[in-house]
Amino acid sequence: MFFVISGYLITALIAREMAEDRFSLWRFYERRVRRIIPALFALLVVASVAAWFVLFPHDFRRYARSALAAAFFGSNFQFWSVTGYFDVAAFQKPLLHTWSLAVEEQFYLLFPAFLLALRAARQKTRIAAVGVVFLLSLALSIWGVHTRPDAAFYLVPFRLWELMAGALLALGLVPEPRSKVLAEAASLIGLVLIGCAVLFYSDATHFPGAAALLPVLGTALVIYGGAEAGTFVNRALAWRPVVFVGLISYSLYLWHWPVYVFARYYLYRELNAGETVLCLALSFGLAVLSWRYVEQPFRRRQGGVPRRVLFGAAGTALVAVSVFAAAVLTSHGWPDRFRPEIRRILAEEHDTDGLLRYCFARPLSEVNAKDLCQIGAPGKITPSFLLWGDSHADAILPAVSDIAKKHHLRGYFAGESSCAPLIGVFRPDTPRCKTFNNKVIELAKRPEIRTVILTARWGKNADGRAYGDEGNGFVPISDAQAKAKRPADNAAIFARGLNRTIDALLAARKHVVVIASVPEVGWAVPQVLARTRLSGDGRPVFLPEEDFDFRQRVTRPLFHTLAARPGVMVIHPSDVLCGNGRCRVAMGGIPLYRDEHHLSVYGARKLEPLLTGIFGN
């Protein structure tokens, strides 16, 4: 909706000025600077002060990078570049919303010149040229949402068609409605389409792509019908409270998300109804102040801020943000803002074994006996075991390596992000997994490999949903027999994949060890522990064991069946981590996890007594 409205308004302005022979690129860009930059930098100043007091060091560093990106209208590239398995939750990103502002400004950097080049062309030619760009971008978006979903969401080429939809409307692709009845019908249909998208789209919807056609077309129809005087939409838009919200809409857009994020981050829980209302009221109040005392003085050319002062202030602000970001990054987020106890807790977020950083997610060309990392005892010992899995295998690697050293054994580690060791199972968000797992199973069949250890974030694949701070988005998997269309479909596909993998290993005469699920906590353990220490809250922090049991309702009976098979050993980390109705997240005040579900090195080594039987007597 935002892009369609923006494309319509700006294109209508450019087209009108071009028709009156008074359009100037310089004046257009000056208007954009007056409109966008002062309020944006006012937000960055206040948000940076809040970040100093609220954000922990690592998140403060992330914030500094995003502030720098926002200042140079590159937020979409910044957030696109860090999407992936180890990215943090949205509520830890105060400037996440600025990605859309970056898309808009990148578009307007070139679009006016594009229209100017078509100035002498007939209207039909201009519409055709814009229409071609619209269709190409739409096709790219439909393709990209399935093959490059992160890029399709954040980058201009994939979102261009939404802006072009508004531009086509402004250029007169569709003649003005001939009657009030037609205009009312268009607006009503548009509202229905937007309502359908709101009601029926979910985390499982591939967006934007073809799914975005519904809200884009709906918004275009509302604009089309609302332009007719006397219609319901026209009258609604002319209502004074709506007009006022429209006036402050840019500042409201800027402030609403940081206010929510800082409140959510500080409390580290979902806001209740009263807190949500308070955040909305605060956002509205800040937006009014920003509009009145920042936007208005800078937007007025006559009697407002002179051009020289405007551009001088903008340049100074860019330098200031750059210096601020550099200072935060070089100081590693100024950890000295917190007392030593807090810094020790937060250190577990990044306390990783040296092998973890180097050995995980190697290029597919290196998934072989020659190039994969070897763990366990040093020296020229022939590798005799294989640790295989996703990032949960990566997290438990230090413990497995320590035990192997005690047995004077050496082995391989094969780990890939989001790739559970399930032969023949495919996840659309991880296209590398099929090739990776096929290569690893061939390595596992080598005669010198006697033991194969399998572990992963089993629950996410079997249950079909993300968890906790990740939301509960659908995580579909498929195999040659079926493709999951809803979370419940994952269970059978998962079971076939795990059995298929174990059957192949047993047929190759391997001893198979399955390390069952580590309890998924659902919230960043070091941060929650640090926040409770800062607040003086002495209540214990733990995961209710019933939550873990519910998450394992698919995998637990499957693992029970596997444990009865000859040649298969199943180890349950919950035997150490859970008991008496609670799953521990810390021992001795030190986090057992480095985030929402990955064990820290400290946590992994607490499992060593449980893992000693992996290699037999």
C-alpha cells in the first residue's frame, strides 16, 4: 500500500509540473531533502540516545550499522545482507522500518530522470514505457519470492512494480470514473481486496510476489475511486482527523517502530494492552512534535530554512552519524556501560569454540574427506566418526570433540545452516541442503567411518513451525512423496527422512547415534538473564518443561522407536537440562545458551557426562 500511494502522489506531482513546463530535477531533489532528511535525523538523534541506555553491546553495534545505513538510505541493503538463520528478531532492530524509506528514495533517485527522458513522448508511449518496467519487475518479484525471498522483499528491482502501479494510475492508464457509482464501486472493491489480504495472509504467504497483487490492486482501486469528489472514500479522506493523520504520517511512520522496539527490548516480553496503548500514544505525540517543530520549518522555502543552511545541516548530520557509528563499532558497543557481572553473562552470546567459526557451512565443493574439518584427538589419527547436522550440531561440537580426545579418536564435522540430516527431504528456504546431505551420506559410507552422530533442531522440521521470538511461521518440508501444505504435514515427511537416513547408515554397517532435541527456549537467554540482573528481579529464569514436551510431541515417540533398533543409540539432552517441571537455561548464573535455542560452549560441555557413551567402552 505504501509504495502504491507514494508512486501515485509523486508521479502525479511530476507529471503536473512537466505539463506546465516548470519541472526541475534540482527543485525535486531539494523538496525530497526538505521532506525526508530533517525528521529522519531528528529520529536518529533521539533513537541513538535511547540505544545507549537500552541496548546491550552487540545489539548497540547492530543499531550503529543500521543508523549509518538509514542516514545514507541504504537500510534495505543492510537488513537484506544480515537476513538468515542467525539474524536477530525484528524487535531487536529499532530502525528495521527504514528499509521501505530506502526503497522509496532509491526509486526517486532515478525515476524523475526516467520521466524527464520521456517528456517529449506521447502519453501512450510514457504509459507503455512505465508499463514495461511494471511487468518486468512483477515477473522478477514472482520469481524471486520463491528463489530469493529475502532479496525479493528488500531490494528495489523486486518492489519497483508496486511503485509503478501508482505511477501508471497517475499517468492516466485508466480514464477517470464516468460516474459516482463507478467510483464508489471501485473503492469498495479495493477495500475488500485489502481486507482479504489482511485477513487471509499469514507468515506462510510468499510475499511480495503474486500475493502482493491483491493489496496493490486494492490500493490502486481505492485511490482511483477516492479521487472522485463526493464519494465515501473522498469524504472520509477529507475528514479533519484523517487529514491531520495524513499531515503527520511521515513522522508517525518514523517514530512508531522505534518506540515499540525499545519498549519491547527493555521489558523483553510481549507488551500488554495498556503498554501497547501507551506506546501508540507516545508515538503519536512524538510524531506531532516532529511535524510541528522539525518538518514544517524545514519544508517551507519561503520564510523557512534557507537552502544553504539546509544542505549544510544535512551534510553535517551525515558526518555526525558516520562518526557515531564508527565510535560504537570500534568500541564493540561500549560494554563498559554495564557492570562486570552483566558483561560476563552477555559474553556467552559470542563464546564460541574456534572450530565453530571455521568449520560450519563450508562451501559445497569442500564437503569431502579432504577438506572437511577434523575434530577430536590431535595427530595423524585416521578419522573414525562423523558429526553431522545443522547449527545445533555446530553448537554441541565442543563437547563431542572433548569426548573424542579422551578416547584418542578423531572424526569429521559436517554442518550446514538449517540442514537437518534428513536424506531426501527438501526445505525451500535452504536449497543447498539436498546437495550437502547427499555429499555427507557418501562420506559417511566410507569404510573407516564407524560411528555417525546425527543432531539438529529436530522440532522445527518436525513441528513445521518456528518458535518463540522467531514467531510461529510455517516451515514447510517436502520429499519425493509429498509436499507439506500446512505444519501438520511435516510430521510424516520428517519421519520418512529420518528413517531413510538411518536405514542408509545401518545398511552401511555404521553405529548410529541420534542426539535428540536440545530444549528450544524461545527467547535470548543471555539477554533475559542480564535484564533480570539489571532490574534486580530475583525470580528464577527457566523454560517450563511442559512447553518443551509439547514442542517434542512429534519427535519424542519417533526417537523412542528408533532407540529400540539394533545399532542405534538415542541420547536426550533434556535428561541433563530438564527435571522437576523446569528446563534450566543457566547454571551458576552462567547461561547454558548463546541465544534462543543454541547451546553455548559452556552449555554444550555440561552435556559431556551424558555423551560419554557415544564411542562405546
